[in-house]
Amino acid sequence: MAFLTDEKLVIVGAGGMIGSNMVQSVLMLGLTPNISLYDIYEPGVHGVYDEMCHCAFPGANISYTVDAKEAFTGAKYIISSGGAPRKEGMTREDLLKGNCQIAADFGENIKKYCPDVKHVVVIFNPADVTALTALIHSGLKPNQLTSLAALDSTRLQQQLAQEFGVRQDKVTNAYTYGGHGEQMAVFASKALIDGKPLSELPLSDERWAEIKHMTTQGGSNIIKLRGRSSFQSPAYQAVKMIEGAMGGEPFKWPAGCYVNAFGFQNVMMAMPTVIDKDGVHFTQPEGTAEEMAALQASYEHLQKMRDEIISLGIIPAVADWKSENPNL
């Protein structure tokens, strides 16, 4: 089997449902044969390793470990789902303190064992601040680390497709920006439904409010339906992000990235992005006054979460970030 690269990819949290799905997706898409499965829970990661071996992917060179040094050394790409999952009744923000401490340790492991890593994707919640924490502690350049935000946009796309009875990929230019959480900003003023502007289709204000609510609650609805947080969609989207970074098909759904432009300062937030072999590139969102106001509110929410983890001592004050990471 021909692989996109033979460089080492580390899956952090590989013993979990997201992690195991990521390993399988990487091999099915032919990204790299060299995958290190890392988790602190040995039976779980051992079991995933055995399962992947039983799939008998041609050319696969899979290993597993509970030792961070062994996992990270020599890594060129990393995807981390290594935080606590969200349970029913919890918001992403409820996971803040514990998962941000995990993210700080994750960043330190990158700095210590694989400072020449090419790209890192962080997908454990609350992803905007866990990714920011990891970036500060890792010493990486901002374009080398992204967080998962695409699911909010794909959920919006699904809702609009169902509303108008079209195939999902016939809905375009409908995205969410800002935070990956209930404070996300929905941008649909330029949306097309099978080529027709959404603004020209029959949609009441009440129904539009319901669609936006279902979009923001998409993750919690999965928990209600399946009894656990989503794992197939975040796994697939994260793998597609790393595929772009590896030089494969560029990833064009919104990704969380470090933003210090356009009036937004020192946060990780979803923007119009492309991830390719040179990392992540972002542009300024364009929308109505209402959409831009929603984005501003989402940004202010992200600032509050950032300031909370500063107050907890997990990351230093903004003025001191450069001493921790000279690239910021």
C-alpha cells in the first residue's frame, strides 16, 4: 500500500474510542504506516493495538506504549484526544481545569521529546483553551498547532440539509467561527442550498433559531442518543486535519488556531482556515453585523476562559507568554 508519508504519527489517548477510531482512519486513508499509540491506561491501549493488528493493514508498523518519552521521541505529527470526555449534563467548560492541566503536560512533552514536530492537532475539550495551553507550553510556532472546530460547521450543514431536503454536501458557505462550544458564532448569510442563497429560501426566524440551537447542542444531543460523547466524527475530522498537514488534501473546514489579528488577541479560535503542508493559514471572517457581533461575544467568552486558566496558574499571564514560548 502506498502511504502519504512514512513519518511518525503519535495518537495520544489511543486507548479511548476517539483514539482507536483515529488509528483505523489513518490506516484506511493510507496516511502513514508508522503510528505510535500512547495512553496512560495500558489495558485500553494494548487492546486497541491488538485490534489494529487483527485488521492486518498491509505495511502497518504500529506500536503502543504508556511511556511518554517512547511515544513522543521522533514524532513528526501528533493528534491528542488525551483528556477526560464530556458526560451527560456537562458543558465543555466543565472540563476546564483538569483537561488544561493535561494539556500543559502534553505541551511540555512536545518541548522535551519532539521539538521538531511538524503539526499537532488537539481535540479534547474545551478545545480552544486546551490547545492554547498546549501551544504555550510546547514552544511551537502558532501555525503548527490547531484544534478541532469543524464539527460545529458540519452540524450546521447537516441541519440545513435536512431542513431543505438536499444532500448534505449541497450545503456550502455555512460555517461557525469563534469558540468550539455553545458560544460559537453561526455564519450563514452567504450560505448556498444546492446553489440557491439561503436568504432567498423560506425560513422563518423561529425555525432559524431552532436550527442554530440544534447546531450548538449537536454534541450534547449525541450524548443523549448514544449515552457517550461523540467519537466517530471528531476522530475522522482530526485525521483529515493531519492529512492536510502531511501534504495530502488541504483541510478547508474551520479549525481552531492562534489568533492575534483583526481585533482578536491572544486566543485560540475557529476562523476561516486552510491546513496544508505549511501549517494553518487563516483569514478574517466576513458576515453581517449580527454575525460579527456574535463572533465578538464568542471571543469575549474565550478571553474569560483564558483568564481563568491564568488565574489557576496553568498558563502564565499573557505578558509572560513569550518567555515560555518565544514564538508567541
